[in-house]
Amino acid sequence: MEAPVVKALHAVVVLAAGFLPASSRGALLGTDGAPVPRVELRETVVAVREGGVHRVESWVLRGPFRRLVWFEPLPQGAQPFEPSPGTLGTLLEATRPHRPHADRIEAQPLGPSLLTRLMRRSSEDAAVSSLSAPRPARPIDAARFRGAVQTSTRTESGLRELLLPEDLERLLQRHGLRLDRRVREAVGQHLSAGRTIRATVWRGDPGSPVHRLGPVGRSGVEDWVPVDLADPETAGRLVVLADTAYGVKGPGTVKPERPWRLATPKLGERRLVYARPLDPDAAFDLPEPLWPAGGRAPVATRIDWAPRGEITEPLRLEPRSPVAEVPATVPGEAADVWLCVLLGLTPLFYAPESWFLLWVQTGVRERTRSGRGWPFTRIWAVWPALVGVYWLSSMDGAGRWAAVLPCIAALAAAFWPERPRTRFIRASFEKKKKA
């Protein structure tokens, strides 16, 4: 029987800060005295299936550090697991909206024409964030803590300070880490509420401005929502794996018709960029806690968002059945191939070179009939042949089907027998008048 939390998540998944304790908003970080890095990007995969909710997360931090401690409150019954380093990358690549071949052909309707470079649109795939390549941080210590929190007034500043459990304080001292008052109080609130805190110490490169923490995973029945979007300065990517896709609702949410042409989302914008059954090849690489091996491939829903800005209303994900697939066309599908075949003919109709060669061919044929022309009268056949070569060389995969009809047109124009021209003779049958 399906767990109640899974039924609730299938009914409505709410990604909202209001459903979380106030102390959990923002990242719980501590450093060895260096400025605390800022979390710029959060990447999360949530698998909703029978038996609970399973998630894998990774964070991109802006700012150099030598050592850093990351606190994560664990829901009751959650069991951490170590995902493979490529799990997140595989899923994010599998759910990235790739540009169909037909769209690339549509962007250059003149084919090999000299005007193509002037009309070519800049529509390359764009990422959610313009971050430089982050350097992976290395975990050097990790532990889980529970226990009571005490208050002490014996501090250098004379202010009251929470004393965390003794084992946790020793972990911080061993690595020379310090916590500011906000983080210490937030960790203390979670411990006082009976929750378990997972503390992970990461080692970074002081010379690198951008680091990646994770991926880290946990599985089990959760009583919390999958992702906290409370941090107004953090962009994010969320992939939900389930038996059905989800639709996005809330202010700032958009479902673009061509998500592969996306630029960086605007402030507060949330974009549904993928909602389709996952490619079986990508599903094969999923670790067992995320999705059972050998089963039906899950439906993946991906949402990318920018920092929230002034938007405070939560983002809502509601299940949709049947699946409204986003994007509607992906590279290599039958619809994409059929459009490639049809769009491959566009340079024959729209390119100025095509009409120029057709005009020249007409003039040459007229001169040939009068005995003053060239022996080769099928000049226009050169253009469809050139178009076919252009599609074969500039496209890859299924996009090369665009060369089929131009090549057929070139062969027909070069070798199809010409019909003899019918000449009309004007005859007059009027009787001559007598003089």
C-alpha cells in the first residue's frame, strides 16, 4: 500500500518556505573564519514513489574557503546514502531541452545562400546560471547529531550563546570552524525540536571562487516538502521523478513553447522546461534508492528558477494525467524528422540564388533554341545539389534527412527528359476580297 506522504505529494507538491520552520530558511554554514560563501545554485532530484521520497542534492557556492561545515536537518526516518558523482549530471543532461533538428533548419531558411549569415539567429542552448565551472569540494568529515542545547553566558563578547551537543562542539573545534549566531541558533532550534542534524565538513580550494558541494542523498518517508525556495538569492534546478508529470502554478511561472531557446531566467521567474517520460538509457543509470532497476522509466518534470526577488507566493506542482509533454518535439522523433524533410526544401523557394539561376536557365534555353546558347541548359540543378550538400555537412543525426528532397530535385532537374516545346502557327482562312 502506498505511503500517505506519497499520496499527498501526488495530490499537490508545494515548494514553499511557509511550510518549513523559520530557522531552516537559508543555508546553515560555518567556516574557519573566512567570509561565509553565498549559495548561488541549488540542484535537486526528488523521486516520489512507493516507499517514500528520495532526494539527491548539490549546491554551488560563490566565494573561496579552505574548510566549511554544512548542516542539514534530517526528517524523522530519513536514511542518508552516497549517490554516484554523476547522478545529478546525468539527470540534468537527460532533462535539458535539446534543440530539435527542425528548429535549426528553420533558423536558416536560405540554406547555403550568402544571406544566411546575415539572417542567422542566435539561439544556442543556455544554462540557468552563468557560473564558471565550479571546483568540487571534498568531504573530509561527517556525522549525525541529536541532543539537548544549553545556554552559556561565558563568551568573549559577553552575549548569551547556545552550546550545541558536546560531540558537535568537538567536531567544530577539531577543524577550527566557527558558527555565527544565526546559524548556531538555527541548529539549536532543530535539535530542540528533536530532529537529527547531519554535519558535513568540506575542504575547498582557497584559490577557487566557485565550489560545488555534493551530491548528497537521503531516502525514506519525509514529512517536509522537497525543496525550500525561501532563499531570495539562490537560483535552482529541480527534477521530480514520479509516475506522472507535474504542471507548474504560481506567479512568475512560464511554460515556453521552445524551452531550448531559453536565456537565464529573469528575477523571480520559474520555468517548466521538461515534462516527459525519462529516456530509458538515462533511467538505467539511476541509483537504486532513487528508482528501482528494471521497472518502468519514470516521468521527469524539471523546473528551473531564478532568485525570487519580490515574489513570496509558493511554487505549486500539480500532477497532470495524461502527460502534457514539454517540449512537444525532441530531436530524432518522427515529427522532427518529418519537419526536417519538409523544411529542407525552403532554400529552393526562398533563396535569391535559386530564382537567379532559374532566370538564367530560362534565358539560356531561349538562346539555345535559336542556335546561339550553351550546350548545358539545366543550370538550376546546381542549386538543389548545393542545398543537399549543405544540409549533409552542416546537420548531424536525423537533421541530415533535410537533404533528401533537395537531392531528388537536383536529379530530376538534371536528368528528367524535357518535353518538346509546342509551337503554335497562326493561320488565316479569310477570303481575299476581289479587286
